[in-house]
Amino acid sequence: MTEPRRITLLNPHADDFVKTPVSFWLARRRGLRKYAYLIDEPGKHGQRVDILIDGTLSSLCGQDWFTMLPRFLRLLVLKIEIPVWIAINGLKGKVAVHWSPETITGRDALYVFSYKNCVGAFAQRKQAIDAFPLKLVNLSHYFIRTGEKARNISSLRGVTLVAEADMTSNPYYKHYFPNQPLCVVPFAVSERFATVKSLAVRAGICAATGSFHNLLDEKPRSYYDEFINFFGLDTYHPIRKLLFQHRNELAGRFDIRVSFYREKSSSSELMAKLFSFFGLDIAQTEYFSFDIVDFYCDHKFAIIGEEASGLPAIGFFEAMACGCVMLGQQGHFYDGIGLTPGVHYLAHDGTIENIRVLIDAALADPERLEAISEAGKKYISDHCLGPAVWDNLQRRLSGAAAAS
């Protein structure tokens, strides 16, 4: 077996994609950590993960404010923040911190989350990014400031975009990224998402979770105009908004825990307001305040709602791991990851009426219902646990390196 390629993470302390940032810890917010496997899986094999801190991002202050500070002062802040980040996430001995690419010996690939790294002070970090022959650019949240991200990414050589589905048929993606190679790697689902109750004893209703934005009220509005103007939508997740708007009339058929993103959470609002003053948005809704595994395992069905810009939600796979029969929207949201409608999930047309019809038909055929649930669980165990996702990424990385 060939030696695994080393992947350096750029500024993973700045958001909650990989681990919990210091700002979230101070505000008692729960980090999503959707990509924790990028550190956890190499660590299981005794490999320390290189992380590159380029001095342009902090979790304690928005980057527009942060980059206005002199570089020596930014580094002083980060010399305090990074050890705290390592401590609160239990990363001592698991990561190697670098302040320059020059100290990294295995510069096989740089993993870049476009969310913050491909906007704002991009010009200040471009030289560090260019020190790596292969750049893996994750597109999570690519619907924010999309044009700016696309321009900055196009200025780099050796880029492979990374996403959880094949978005090449999505019109928004095609408009902004028509020629970039795309690496499709499924979400990694935490092992805590598991079946704890048989399908037969669950309620024959549909669980609905997630949050949605009203983009017309987001600030600064210019960050969201491209998405709004392209789709004519005021939210990224139209299915979630639809279910939320009809939650009262759907009671009894659906158990809806969808919430408005700006709905206030009861925990540490003062700290959240303090961070917002410094240009950071660490809002979190009450959606995070209940045991979601138990919730999924109480229901036969679940619907999470996809992003109009082409990506599924990690909640789709988490609920599938819990044995729910998933309702996913028709289109290309699950292309390229081995999911088949009618086998692994039920495909709806985006209307409540069609979703109801699908649920009724499935309830009338318990054997088919059980088969879809079992196929979904097997898919998760085969493709969406940390080791499988890491191996998948390594295989794709070898292919991308060979093609570059």
C-alpha cells in the first residue's frame, strides 16, 4: 500500500468545520465539526496533522477587523488563541502547528475551507496557499460571496474543489465554477448516530430538522445578493422554510423541529452580542437543544431539506444512520455518492402534497419501508463513517495529484 498523502489544514481554528473554535467555547456554542475526521482519522494511525496558521484569521474577531491590526499584534493574539484551541479540543500531540509553509516537510496538499479563506484578505494568504502543489478547496457555504470566492479560486493553480455531491448539473455551480475539477466525498457521520429503536415500533410520521435564513435581512446584504438574484429565493433551504410555514397544519403527520436561524438561543446571549460587535456571527438556535439521535429514532421518516445551490445536508445522512426512511428532493443533490432513489431514500418533487403521498404509500408497504431503512443504514456503514471517508479522500487525492 502506498504511503498516505499528507494533508495540511489552513486556519482550521477560525471556524467550527473541524473542531470547536475558541469563540464558540467562550460563548458556550456547540461546534458542528462536520469535518473532524480530517484530524481524527490520521490521529488514529499515530500521524500528527500539519496545520498552517497564516496570521489572517482568528475566531475571536471578524477578518475585516482582524486584518486591520498590525501583523505582530495579530500573531500575538494567535499565539494565545491556538494553544487554547488545541487544549479545548484535546489536540495536544495530534496536530503540528506551523506559522509558515517553509517548516512543513510533507507539502502534498493544502486543505482550504473556502468559507473564510477564499474571501476578504485572500491576497494576504495567497502566497502561502501557492506553496502547495495541490489545493483541495472545500465548497461548504459557497453560496455566500460566491463571485468573490470563484474569482479568488480561479487565480490559483492546482485546485480541486471538494463537495459532498456532484454539483456539476446545478445551474448556480455551473455559472461560477464551469471548469474546475470536482472531488466528491460524502459526509462523515459521527458514530453516535445509530439505530436504537426498531423501525416497527416508531411513529409513522416524518421528523423534520434544520434551520433556515431570511436572506433579505442578512447583513451585509451584498454577501447574499448573487444567490438571491440567481434563484429568486430568500433562503438557502426552501423545503425547510415551506415546512416551517405550514407547521401548524402539518401537525400529526410531521414532527417539525425546523427553526429560523436568527431565533434566539437561551445560552449566553451576552457573549454572542459581544462577538457580533467585532464582526463575528456565532448565532445558534434552539434546534441544538434537544437529543437529535433520540428524536430521529422515534420516527419512521425524516426530511432535512437540501441547499438550492446543490448540496445535501449532513442531517440527511445522520438521520439515515438512525434508520429513518429519508425523503430527499428530486434533482442532482445526491449524485456521485452512490445513492439511488427508491432504494436508499424516497425522492419527492418539493411539494408537501407529494411528500404526503410518498409517506402514505410507504406505510402501506412495510416490507419496502424496512428494506429502504436497511439499505440506508448499510450505505452509511459502508461509506460515511470516518475511516471510509478518509480512505475515500485519500484515493481521490491520489487521482487529483496524478492529474495535476
